[in-house]
Amino acid sequence: MNVKVRPAITLAERTVSVPSAMIAVLRRDLQVSFRQSQDIFNPLLFFVMVVALFPLGVSPEVEFLRQAGSGILWVAALLATLLALDHLYRHDFDDGTLEQMMLQPQPLFLLVLAKTLAHWLVTGLPLVLLAPVLGVMVHLDGNSIGILCLTLLIGTPVLSLIGSIGAALTLGVRAGGILLSLLVIPLYIPVLIFGTGTVMAAAEGAPVGAYLALMGAFLALALTLAPFASAAALKISLSSS
Amino acid sequence: MCPALMPGSFCRPFGQCPSAERYGALMSEPLLQAVDLHCERDDRLLFQGLDIAIVPGTITRVEGPNGSGKTTLLRILAGLHDGYSGDILWRTQRRARCREEFLRNLLYIGHRPGVKSLLTPLENLRALMAGRQRHPDKNLRAALDGSGLGGFHDVPCQNLSAGQQRRVALARLLISDEPLWILDEAFTAIDFQGVGRLEQLLAQRVVNGGAVVLTTHHPLALSGMQRLQLGQAA
């Protein structure tokens, strides 16, 4: 095979645009996830089990469930996200795909963002979609269920984004799982407080606009800062491996 | 013989290098230079005062016993490892200043080939090439055929042997246009004929003006190969 080598190319001759490189990362990650369906179903099953255990373990009274329901769902969603977090970079790290991603000419933080989006689509979004069913199970009324889903829709991407920093930092550490939880859970707490707070306020008939605006601010903050932090953490983790 | 590697004496007139005349002004300068490279790992000195110039049209083989820092050196050159002191220049510019251009022109295949076991060879190659060059599937399939994976395009890689998985990564060599290749133990698990074909590919590449840096424990019969010996410090 005759291989032609052209002279070293310069920036102007870049052939692959950033969006298409991001789509390629997204597509590959989704392909891998759908072939490894336990990665999708494990957190989902965990979510359902935790919520289902509360009426059995604490109290099946309608009053209790109506009051605690939103909190239970939010805590379960948070733990389910945490459960899936370690997979975000681990497989890629082990098989060398992460190295190749670091060596792509596109800005790393955008590729990291694409990766985190793929992770949210297979772990966060299913939780949001399943929440109405579980909301009915814990006797939330229609309005509360709507608000709950909205807070989860805004909140779970924040969980994934914050989690991606922790996952990147603990990549090179043996048994990083415990460290990951310790790092990430404190950062999850504000999201949890405002997430459940919104639903509580809605249940009492109070306006929720301000709560939702704050949740939106969390998302904007995480979306703009977390990819940079994750990219920097990935560089450190790979450099020490 | 182009003295691309002269530890300790970095400056040399480029005119002495035959590839300089052959490939014109653009090819006369080194692609990648490392100046006074120093690296320690776990309180052990791997190398110090190392000067390297990677010139187009050369193969550089990094040699040394296990643990002498071959992989670390290659990772430093590829920009994956930060634990070093010294300068790395990409075409006379600090590499940190032209990261994108550097990465666009580098192909690195490491110990871990970057092949996902759940994807098929075609999907893997497509994902590996996606961030670099647009290639129609026809070209990707041709590269897989050329790398000895004809008939395995759509089999999940977990069902393939270790050598076949590595061939998926090596298929990139057949369609890559990057002038600088860094290959870390690229021949691992590749059979005898496969190594022979790779040697031919590398020789062809060098004739065309590409630069290759590699480590391998295979005896390579390539003319004009530079050797860089590590491990004397230990």
C-alpha cells in the first residue's frame, strides 16, 4: 500500500469540525451503552427499589408518603446517579479510548461535555421519565408530579456534570468508588435541597418560580464550569497513570 | 545517514540531513524536538539531559530494558504525561502554544489500543478516525481489509483475538495522514507475517517523508533506523 505523506498541516487545514467530533463521541458512547444494557438498567432498578422500599420499611400511610415522597424520589435519583458515575470514564480509561480522546485536536472540555451528555442520556433521563410512575406510587398529586419531573429534568444533568469532575479525579486511584462518593455528595446537597424544596413549595401552593430559577442557575453554572474542571482532572489522572 | 538523535549535542546543521534536500524547505526542520528532558518517577531517575530531534523521513526506535522509561518517554512526547522538565517544541514552537496543530499531526497508538470490545472493528475505526479526518465507510473497510481483518468488519471486538483487536487500531496506520507516528509496542500480539507487513508500511512511510517513533521488542529490519538507548542512568 502506497501511503502519501503530505507536509505537516496547519490550523487552517483542520478537516473535522468541533460539533461533528462531539457528535462522534456522543454516538460512540450511546452505542456502547446500548450494548451494555446493564449499565442503563442497574441505576434504574436501584431507583425503583429504593423508592419501593420506603413504604414497606417506614410507613405505607398516605399522609407520610405524600409529605416525604418528593424527598424520597430525589434521594433515590441522587444515589442512582452516583451508582452509575464510576462507569463514566472507567471503561474508556482501561481500554485506551480516553487516551485517544485526549489526543484529539478539538478542545478537550467540549468532548468531555459530549461524553457527560451521553452519560446523562442513558442514566439521568430514564430516571426523569420513570419519576411520574413512582410519584403516583407515593401519592403525590398531579401538580407536584409535574414539578418533580421538572426539577429532576433540571437537576439530574447537574448531578452528572458535577459527578464527571469526581469521576475524572478518582480515575487513577485504586478503589476510587468511596473517594468518589465523599467528593461528590457534598456538592450534590444544594441541588437536593432546592430540588425537594421546589416540590414541597408546589405542594403547599407557594410560587416555585424562584426555586426553579435557582435550579436553572445551578445547571448554567455546572454546564459552563464542570467540563473545564473534568478536562483538567482527566489530564492529571492520565498523566499519573 | 541522518543524525536525528545525538544525545547531548542538540545543535546540528540541517543541511547534512539527506531528507532535507528530498522534501524541500518544509521537511527540513525537525517536526518534534525535546530539549534537556528530565524525568523522574517514584523517586527513580529515568533520564536526564535528553535531547531528541524527530526529523521527517526517519524512524526512531527507543530501546531499553523493562522499566527504563520507554513508555513514559513516548507518552511525554505525545503530550499525555506532564511529569517532566525540559522543553518540547513542535516545529520550533513551544508545543503548549500550538496544541491543536500538534495533535492534528500526531498519531499515537499506545499499550492500550483504544479499541472498545463492545463495538465492531468498523465502528471502532470510525470512532477513532471521527475526530481527525472524514472517511467514507468504503475507505475504512479497505483499511480493515488491509490490516488483515477482512470478514471481521461487523463482529464485536470482544469475540476477536488480542492480535486482531490490535490490528483494528493498526488499521489507522493505513489511512492516517499524520506526519508523526508514535507507536508504543505496536507489534505486541501481531503474528509474523503481520509484523513483516508493518515493517514494509513503516519503510514506505519513511521514504515518503513521515516520521516514526516506536518501541518494540521485535527485531526490526529497517534501514536508516535511529536508536535511542534508555536505562543507562539506572
